[in-house]
Amino acid sequence: MNKYSILFIGLDTYKEFIEVAYIEDNRGAQPIHFGRISSAKVVIKKLIRQFESKYPNATLHFVYEAGPCGYWIYHLITSLGHCCYVVAPSPIPKKRYALNFAKLLKSEDLTPIYVPEPEDEAIRDLFRAREIAMKDLKDAKYQLKVLLLRNNINYAGTANWSLKHLRWLTELVLSHPAQQIVLQEFIQTITERTARLERLDNELSHHVYQWRYYPVVKAIQAMRCVRLLVAAGVGDLTRFDHPRKLMSYLGLVPSEHSSDGKRHIGAITKCGNGHARRLLVEGAHSYRYAANISKEPQICIRIKAELLLYSAF
């Protein structure tokens, strides 16, 4: 085997096992199905040692598809000194996935995606937890409003979930004791989930301030209607070398159906990161209203004004 040859190894990852296939860097070489192995770290390390022993002069290039299993396989393989690529979910046929991965990697028909560092992934997990808490709170509020609608109970005020509205809820007395128990349980659930969301907001703010990308997050907040949660949720923008790549990642580019010299532009593709796209859409909706200066910039402006006034004397 050539000293500078490459061995392309495709991994089809699942929760409990991994399908493995490989192909040599020779003309006419066909992908070979290695078999199924356990997804344990010890077994993957053993697999790598087997390829190192069988192909001592080859460079090992691994590839697998991004999914719910995360990026720990990527970090494990790269920590052992080998190349690993993670590709976005694609319309590759489900049958014999690993064989297709190895073959497409050799032909350079796969485009790797950005793999976050463990610290960045930890911040993402905290964001996911906050998003789940927000969804749970909305669900609890919706269930309570459905209960009131079934009993023809309407709130006379205008601001739902304000202190006045919550006080009104606690003073409600329904016609049946069983319904009163349900109402009290819903109110208690909303109170607990509100406190849970506040805890996650505080933890998120604390960890983002210590994050290595906080300077980028702080710079993004210079845009109107973009605060800490939106800026940190969008993530590191420096990895995109052109705005078109950022728009494609967010799924904000228009879809296109063109044929026979005719060009038809449709709605946005909605591909890529849906969480970041939702945050930007929420910021765009807020942009419609008149700009307000939050407390933090007001304090900074007041301090600067006092310093200028002091320096004048």
C-alpha cells in the first residue's frame, strides 16, 4: 500500500451500535462492509487500533452524519490524532448507509459541518433546557385558559399573566370542588415553571458572561432589538466568511423553482438552525415598535455624561 494513501471509513451511528464500512484510496476500489460494533468508547478505540494495525501507512479519515447522538464520536476520534468529518443529514438512501458515506467521502461529495467545542455544546444544552422550560410554561398557561373557557370564565382586564391577573386567578372559586382542585394545580404548575424559567435565565446569563464567545455576543447586542438571549442563541458568527453562508445556515434564503429559462422565487427554505432563525424573527417583530433604551445603556450614558461634566471643570 502507498505510504501516503488514505483510508476512508464511514460510520452509521445509532444509540447502541455503529455500522462500519471503509474504502481504500485506490482506483477502482469498492467500499467494504466491516460490520456492526457497539457504540461504547472502548469498542471504538479498539476499531481504530485495528485499522491502524491493518493499514499502518495510511491516514484514517472517518465520517458520520450529525444526529441526536451528538459530537462525542468526533471528539473521541480527533483526540486520537485522526481526521473526522461530520456531515449534515442528507437524502442518502437509508440502505447500506456506511458504505455510501465511505464512498462519498472518497469522491469529495460530502460537505463537513461546523462541530462545536465541548464548552460551546454545553452552552447549547443550557439554551435547549431554557427553551424546553419556556415551552412547558406556555403549555401550562394554555391548559389553564382552556379550563376557564370551558367554564365560561373571562378576565375583565387586558394584561394576561400580570400580577393583577395572577391575583384574580387565585381568588377564583369554581362551581365544583374537583374543578377547584384542577385550577389550583394549574396555578401551582405555572408558578413552579415560572420560577424554573427564571433560574435558567439567571444561569444562562452567568455562564454566557464567562463564555469565550462573550465578546462576539456583546458586539451583536449593538443591533437594535437584540439582547443577551437572542445574541447568545445565534452563536458565533465569525465562522461564516460570507453573509450568504450565514443566511443559508439560518434558512432565510428564498426557495427557487426555475426551469426553461424562467425563474420562480418562493418562500424562505427554513433549512438549517430553526432555533436561531426563530430568535431573529422574534427580534424582527420587535423592531416594528419604537426603540426604548434599557436600564444598562441608560446607566452607561449617565456615567459618561457625569465624567464629561467633571472633566469640563
